[in-house]
Amino acid sequence: MRFSLSSAGLQDWNGDVLAVGLPQGDPSETAAELEKRFNGLVATLEKRQFKGKSSETFVSNLLGGAEPQRLLVIGLGEAASIDLDGLRTASSKAAKAAVGCTGRLGLLLPWLSINPMEACQICAESIRLSLYVDQRFQKDPEPRQIPESIELIGLPEQAATGLQGVNAICSGVELARELVAAPPNVATPTLLAETAADLAEPYGLELNVLERDDCEARGMGAFLCVSQGSDLPPKFIHLIYRPEGEVKRRLALVGKGLTFDSGGYNLKVGGAQIDMMKFDMGGSGTVFGAMRSIAELKPSGVEVHMVVASCENMINGSAVHPGDIVRAADGSTIEINNTDAEGRLTLADALLYACEQKPDAVVDLATLTGACVVALGDEIAGLWSNNDAMAEALKEAAVASGEGLWRMPLHKPYKDGLKSKLADMKNTGPRPGGSITAALFLQGFVDKDTAWAHIDIAGTVWSDKGKGLNPPGATGFGVRTLVNWVLSQA
Ligand code: BES
Ligand code: MN
Ligand code: ZN
């Protein structure tokens, strides 16, 4: 998708679809300008009782062959209340209402006091992300007609810098969506390893893939026990972005990579969404997506390590038993009182490995607990961190990208719930506060003086109905937050 600024105004912009935002109850200049160009439009809007509320969109296909072919008027709500999210929603609506038209889409919004560069980036990202559809698994996909060139009208020239990273970021979000939406017979640990190789080659990233034997040699018993009931080989994937010049910060992005989670012998039954558990590699989808964007944006000063311990949680005669005691790479022993709390086992060894890279900060993303979905729903991810500055930086990055993130407590006393009589710990505590004990479990495998954050994306990885920029299905949640965060560290 091509993005540019147009130096034209409402009177002289010519293209295929013109989208204009109109604030509520405002006999604004925009309305007068619209009337000047499209004679009778104001009367028509009145007849339709279009008030400019944020729920309203007016679409008119203009006949006669003259440009534009389609006019969209998008209600923006009260002028005073239009913020970044308002821009996102309006852009997303413009994009969706433009489906069916090819060529050029012009978008004119009251840009107000919002930083024009930021406005540019937000609108362009929202348009591309809203138009994404996944037709990979259809025999004869219906050809889609969407605008290929997007022009933002009425912004100062210097705002164009905001467009520079848009395609790199959106490609990362789309990679995450594609990986997460791919079914578990396609998105296997091997496919993830191949995807890493496909990123490493063109972007000159370094890649190490540890096979089962390598993981065994490193004593990764927590990770390997999860994979032992699966016919598919596990893959431990380490992808590295090294900047040109001096490295000022070293970061690690760790993603849960369960390509399918049956629950194991604690099988997912009765509404436990076993049929959705292809999305249990959502954390790795996000870190893969972020690495793709970072590789393309090439920030200086930051080295970024992506670590994904990928496998399936399945059942056969070799599968881990409830009650087994396994040993993680640091030697600590874990009594598996629930085979369905497998993500934290894989992450234990992934976090230990990540910390060996001596990073300044580590963030892990995981579809870790149903408890987090209960606590925060499907629009807000949970954030746990041992470092206030890091938590703040991540929250800021999330706000800038319009992704919901809420800090949760690492409440030490709850660690008692993980006490085992035989081993150093159990993998599961009591149901109440389940997302907190999961985070505390992970914290045990992170160097005390390394800044670390854990983001539980169990609720946000998927949206059945779709909303805003997210078409129904995999959301690609977290990619933009991670990329913004990495760039802020550069
Ligand atoms: N992958 C699931 C978490 C999950 C559940 C994500 C529902 C999205 C929707 C994870 O491996 C899991 O099964 N967690 C258990 C932990 C429990 C056994 C302590 C859970 O949340 O029920
Ligand atoms: Mn599970
Ligand atoms: Zn899981």
C-alpha cells in the first residue's frame, strides 16, 4: 500500500474515493466546504439525520464518471473529544467503506492539535491494518478491490516523516496475524523455525535453531517435557538483530510458542476452547512480527534477541504425566501438578536462555492464562514487571499504539501457592489469582538484576468479531507496542 500527503484541498482533490471527517453539531468550515464541492450534500445529510456522531457514516456513490466515484462522510463526535483513538476509528471506517473501489483514497480529517507526524502514522497504519483479510486457505478466493494508494489531505509537508515506518510496522502485524491464524497442522514448530530462516536471510539477521538434542544437552527439561507427547520435533529459535555501529542497549523478546495446546493429560474439556488453541503461539507470533518490523526499520543502538521455545502440548504414551517432576536448565525442579500449565514450563527455559544473552531488558509475551482473560477481557493485556521504569516505558509504547495494557501486581505472598512438598516448586497454584502466580513462576527464572516484563495476551490475541483495526480473527496484538518500545530504547 502506498501512502503520501496530498497538497490538494477539499475543492481540488481528485481520486477515486474521498473520505471526509465531520465533527458533531458543528456548522463547521468542513460542512461548508463540502457543500461548495458537492452541491446539495448538506441538505441530504440533514434529510438522513446525519449529525456527525461517531457512530455515523454516510456513503454516496457519485455517478457520472467524474472523480471521485465515492464520497464518504465520517461522523467524528464532539470536536473537542477527538483524540488519537478517534483518528484510528475514523481511518478504519474510511478504509472499510472504500472496499470495492480501487485506485486512490483521499482522507481529510480535522487534524486539530494532534502532532501531524503522529496523526499521519496512526491514520495510515489504521487504514492498512483494517483492510487486511486472510484468504490463504481458500480454493478460489474472491478477488478483492481495495484502494492501493492512500493520500492524507490537509497536513503540513513535514508530517510525511510519520509515513516512513508504516509499511514496515504493518508487515510485522500482518506476519503475526498470519502465524496465529494458521491452523496447527500448518503452523508447526518447524514452520516457525523456517519462518525465522526466511527473516534471517533477506534482512541479514543471525539465527540459531536448537534441536531436541541441543536442548537436552543444555538441560532444558522444562521445555522438553511439554513436547514429549508430540510427534512433531520441538524447535528452540534464537533470532538476533544487530545494529550497525555501537550497541547501547541489548533487549530480548521472548514469545510463548505452543503451536497447539491440548492441555495434555489435563485435557482441555468443557468450554476450555481446545479448538482455539492454535493461537497458543500468539506470543511468538508477536515477537516474530516485531522482529520483522525491526529488521526493516533497522534502529541503531539496540541489539534485539528473539527467543521462542516452540512445541506442541499433546498426548501419547510418552507424554508428561500429571505428577512428573522435571528439571529446568538452571537445575531447579518442578512438580507438574497440571499439564495444562505448560506455557510457563517452556518459558522457564526460554527466559533462562534469554538471560544468558546478558540483556539490559527482557520482555516475554504469552497466551498464558485464562485467568487473565477473566480479569481484563479481550481488549487489555496484563503486564507484570520487576522494574517500574520498564513498566512505564511499555505502557507508554502501548498508549502510542492504541493497545490496551494494564499493570498487575507481582504479589510475593502468592508464591506460596506454588510450594511443592517434593520438588522446588509446582507449576500451578490455586485458581484465584491464577495469572499472578503464573507471572511469579516466570519471575523465578529471570536474573534478579535484569529488568523484565511479562505480558499475558491470552485475551487480546484473538477477536472473534473483530473491532476497529482488527478484522475478525488474529489481531497481531503487541507488535506495535513492542516495536514502539524497542525504538524508544534506541
Ligand atoms: N494456553 C492456555 C491459556 C489460555 C486459556 C489462553 C484460554 C487463552 C484462552 C494455558 O496454557 C493454560 O491452559 N492455562 C491454564 C493454567 C491453569 C491450568 C493453571 C488456564 O488458564 O486454565
Ligand atoms: Mn495449557
Ligand atoms: Zn497454553
